[in-house]
Amino acid sequence: METDHLTAKELVIAHGGRFQGTADIEVAEISGILDGELTAKASLQVCATGRLNGNAACRRLQVEDGGEISGKIEMLSTIPQTKISKEDETDNEHESQE
């Protein structure tokens, strides 16, 4: 399958299958070949016969023995980052000095 952009809940590429393009997915399981960009918001599994060529981002990553990744992997944070204001930092400094 070749596409410019795919958005779906699940992407399963079977052994012998091929996907080319960009995908935004919740869960991805690759037993075939993926050429392109992939964002798996929940998990990405590259099976023993799977090959990922390109960049991917995911929260959880599993690569079976024999699975291949050629490209950049970014782990998505599961903890939201919060900004600390200057007032909060000052309050914390005063508390630690007491």
C-alpha cells in the first residue's frame, strides 16, 4: 500500500506486505516492510520478519529478535510536562531554607 497520509486506530503489516507513506496510528505491528514516517501514539511492535525504514515516534517500542529499524526513533512522553513559574521556584527555595 502506498499513501501520502494514513490515520487509523491500528496498522498491521503482514509478512510480505509493504506500506509506503506517512501514518498516524494508535497501535502498529510490522511483520512486513514500512518505508516512511510513522507515529504510533500507543505502541509500535517490529516483529522478527519486520523492517522499518524511516522515522518513527511511539510511547512503547518492542523489537523482536530479527526485526530491523533503519532510521530515527523518538519516544513519546507519557508524563505531561508542566512549566514551573518563577514564583513556584521562589516558594520552593524558601521552604527548603526553613
